Amino acid sequence: MEVVLAIVVGGLYAAGIYMLLRRSLVKLLIGLAFLSHAANLLIFTAARLNRAAPPVIAPGEQALTAPYADPLPQALILTAIVISFGVTAFALALAYRTYRSVGSDDLDEMKGIEG
Amino acid sequence: MNILILLPIAIPLATGIATLLAYRSRMIQRWLNVIGSTALLAAAIVLLTEVAGQDILVTQVGNWPAPFGIILAVDLFSAIMLLLTGIIALAVSVFSLFTIDAAREQFGYHQLYHFLLMGVSGTFVTGDLFNLYVWFEVLLISSFVLLALGGERAQMEGAIKYVTLNLMASAIFLAALGLLYGIFGTLNMADLGRIIAQGLSPQERGPVTALAMLFMAAFGIKAAMFPLFFWLPDSYHTPPVAVSALFSGLLTKVGVYALVRVFTLIFIHDTGFTHTLLLFLAGLTMITGVLGAVAQYDMRRLLSFHIISQIGYLLMGLGLFSAASLASTIFFTVHVSIAKTALFLVSGALYHRYGTYDLKKLGGAYHHMPGLAVLFLLAALALAGLPPLSGFFAKLGLVRAGLAQGHYLIVAVALGVSLLTLFSMMKIWNEAFWKDRPDHDQRISSLRGEGRNWTTLLISVASLSLLTAIMGLGASPAFELALGAGAQLMNPDLYIQAVWKGAP
């Protein structure tokens, strides 16, 4: 399973960077979204994948007994997903406004216009 | 629970909410902005007096003991940075009293201002790497909107570059966090420092150094370090000058703070490699920044390149990695933020009077406004490092630390770059203040430079410029404080023990 996820993460990074290098603004944003998805999956994979018990202390026990699944990475990923959702929404709005004011979504069209 | 630590986060949050409630009245929002910034400054001063006795204040949020919960910790370095935040926030809020246009105020200038401050304060007080990421995002999203607010074409283009590169930095930071958690199972900075100080096994050393490089890249983008600075000069000159001034004073310094924190507390297992690399990048950052500035004729673009060049000096102190050099870095950070913000505000005052930032079109300002000219000279000469202003002592500390450790090349670079800094400050002086105005029929509106608008502009510029002079004249106590902070940073056990002792 780790191998599959590692390939997926690597593929997402590769696709994300390829998209970042494109000239179109929309593709740039898709690239950024890929990068953040790749980072989320990376956290998920790096923090060990196991099919263990949920991290709930059994009745009558004082502490968790191993093996149990670590809940923290999922909390981290959830936070990161929420943040990237907000940021992506803003970036899309920004791209739309830029398209409206520049009249093109080609990044080369924006070069050297500012003083 | 120590309520005092929460204040630097709670005050901007409360102010932001209060300004939202008062959204009908622009006047109330403006004064709430000033009051909130003053309260932040007051809280920072109280915090600094608390930690000046070498204590490290620690609070466990939600009473979860370290290393399980989120830790907020304030040592001397954090307290100094918070004080700096308060100073810049207050000066810029006074400046923006009458310079922000109605549309921007209606669409949330004052709210974003304080949410940005909340993010900045949060990064300075947190003791947890993931929490640091969250605070980074808080300040980033506020800064994105502040930068794009107004929707002028140049702003949009600047914002696209700024947003893209900062989002990439965040993605790198997040990936590095995940891998670090995978190796050590903790993201508490003190806990990570403790584990790494106990020694790494040979097969851990390689990955940890690689992760250190990922952190360096992520924070390096935010700090505008040498190969990663391109977003800065393309975006900082586009928003209203109050926003530029706030960004120049605080945002890159947050990146430097994170670099200093991570490379003094956590990644100190292989300083021969990591810190030498930092030193190398510091030199290149100084040179490229100052050379970029030489070619510029837009005053704010010129100053933006100088931000980059000064970041090089801050990194030099971190790269040298001794108590004295870190103390110089801290002193330098305070000095450069204040001087740089003052210079941006001067450019704003010139714009307010003449309606342009172009040095070729400016001129004769010394004749019209000798007071402003003196204030500019104070800040500009401080930045170039002339005695007895603050920049002289900051550079003296760095040069002495460099000589003591035998790094002659970086010392030579630092001295050469300050000469070029002096050259480009004199360029602004000659072009904007000294030479005659190029065409006299252009509107020199005597009206524009009058009234309370002008007074508030002058007050904010004067307070910062005089502060650099005071920091120079009273360098001894300020440097003592920085030395205390440097000594704390070089002895991470103090921080680690404080976090552990804080566990109930």
C-alpha cells in the first residue's frame, strides 16, 4: 500500500510542477492545488499506514494498548485541507479578477506592464 | 495557563472583530485600529518586562501537557519580535488614519490589518511546528487580500506572483512537517530539539538534513532569501504605501524568525553543513539585493530590493551561529524593520505631496519639506550603517562576530554591500530631495501637504526615524537585551526545560 501511495504522491507532485510551469493562469492554480493534495497524501503515508484498532481506550484500561492507529496525522491533514480550500477559493477569485483586468489568462501577457 | 501569552493573539482578534462590528463608520474603525495597535504594543512591553529576567513563559493550550498539546512559549527573542510588531503596527496604523481610500476601508482594510497582526503574533508565540504552519496561513491569507485589495491592474499582477510563490512555500512546509512527523512522531519544537540533541542514528542523519533543507526552502521563500526572492520586488510596490510599509516591516521578518527558531532549536545536528550553506546564501542575498536596487528608479521598488539585501545580513548572523552573532541578528532585525518601515512611509509622504514614486519626476523636496528630509536622512543613514545610528551597531556586531570566527569573506561582502546601500540611499536623497524639480508647472499642491492628514503622516514617520536614532544612541541597553536573547537561543536546553517544566 505504501508503494502505491508513494507513486500517487510522486505523480501528483510531478503533475503539479508541470502545471505550474504552464503559461495559463488556470493551469497554474490547478498545479498549486495538486501540490497541496500531494502534501496531504504525503503526511498520510509518512505517518505509517496500518490496519490497527481505533485509538480508543478500552473500558477498564488506563492507557491505549498497541497496536492502534495514530489519529494525529488525520487531524493535521483535515486542518491542511480546510486551509487549502480557503486559499484556493481566494486564488480562483484573484485569477478571475486578473483575467477581467488583463483580458487574458496568459502569464506572459502580464510581464513588464507594471512600471 | 498564563493569560499574558495569549494577549498578543487575543488583542488583534478582538480588534478585528470590533472593527467588523463598527463597519458602518469608517472613522470609528480607524480609531479602533489605532487603539488596538496601541494595546498590542502595551501587551508586548509587559511581556518583555516579564521575560527580561531570563524566564521563558510557557502556556499549554487546553491544559494538555507537553508534548501532546499545543504549546505557546515566549522567550526573550519572541518577546523582542512581539515588541517590534507592536511598534510597526502602531506607526503604520497612525499613517493609515487618513491615507487609505474609502473603497479599501469599506472592503475590510482595518479588519485584515488586525488579522494579519494576529497571524504574525501567533508565529512568534507558538512552540509547535504545525501551529506555526497555521499561523503562517492566517497571516498569508490576510496579506493576500491586503495586497490585492483595490483591484488595480498592477496589484493583480503583483498578487498573482506573491500568492503563487507563497502557496508553494506552504506546500513545501507542509510536506516537510509530515515527513518530520513520520520520523520522530512529534511536532513540538522543544520535543524535536530534545530528541535531535540526544543524537541521531547514522541512517537518520541523512533524512533529517534533507528535511532541514526543505524547511530552509519553505522559510527562505517567505524570508526572500537569495534564489527565492523574486516575488518580493514584483509585488511590494503595488498596494497602498501603508500596506507596503507593514509588509516590509513584518512579513519577511516572520520568515527570518522561523529560520532562526528552527535552525537554533531543532536542526543543529550538522551545523558544519546547514549553517555554512546559510552563510553562503546570506552573502548572495546581500549582493543580489543591493545590485537589484541600483538599477531602480521607482522609489518603492528600490526599497523593496533593499529589503532583500538586508535579509542577507540577518541570515549572516544565523549562519555564523554564535551568541554574539545571533544577538546582532536580533538587534539588526529590530533596526531594519523600523528603518525600512520609516523609509516606506517617507515614500508615501512624498507620494501624498507630489503624486508619484518615480525618482526622475520627484525633486526639490528638501526645499518644500526640510523636516521630512531630515527624517528621511535619519532612517536612510541608519540603514546604510553610519554611526551613531542603530544600523552601525547592528553591522558592527555582525562584523565583529564574523572576524572572531575567521569568516573574512562574508565580512568583506557585508562591508561592501553597506557601501552600495549608502550609494543608493544617496541616490534617493539626490533625486527626491536635493535636485530641482524637473518641471515647475506640475501641480505642487500646497493644499495637499496641509492639515491633520499631513500631521499624522509626519508623526508616524518621525516616531520611527527617531526610534532608530534612539536605538543608536542608547545601543548599550538594547544590545544587552539582544545578547540575552542570543545566549538563550544558543542554549536550547533552557527552552526545552521551560516547556517541560510548564507541564503540570
